[in-house]
Amino acid sequence: MIVAATLLLAAAAAANPATCLITGRQLEYKVVSETGLLIRAGGRWHRSLLPGGCPGLKPNMIIVRREASPRACANDLFEVKDNFTPEVFSLCRFGPFEPLAKGARF
């Protein structure tokens, strides 16, 4: 799964990047690496290349948005936490959200 997701970070996006996503109830995240996330919002997957990367971001970490807004925007902060402790490993920023082809699955 991680190999396929890593390839998607390098692949061309389906359309122009969005500055913000409407989150609806919640976002689904897939960690690809310290430099990128795959995010599903509104039934569509997007990729976000993280400005400056995000040290400590690994597939088994939890992503917690700092804003309670119904929108997630580029440059919004998120925390990287562990499943078992309240410790924050990193504080990082989302990059622009590039929509992937409809029907993309991971």
C-alpha cells in the first residue's frame, strides 16, 4: 500500500490544487512519508505535499488538526501524535490539496 501511495505523490494530479477542502464530518488520512499525505474529503482523494516536510510523521501516527473549522486549508497546522501517549511528535503544515483521479483507491 505504501509503495502505491508513494507513486501517487509523484504522479500528475487530476486538476489544479485547491487551497482549502470542505471537511464535512471528517477527513481520512493516509501517511505516505514525512513529505506527503493522501487525504480524502467529499468522497475524493487529494495529495498534499507538506511544506518543509514533517519530521516524525509515520504511517502509524495520528494526525490532529489544530483548527475546528469546517475547512482544512493549506498552511493550517496539524499535530502528529502517537496512538498510546499524549505526546506531540511534530507540528506541521498542510500543503495545497491536489485532487487525484476520481475513483482512486488505496
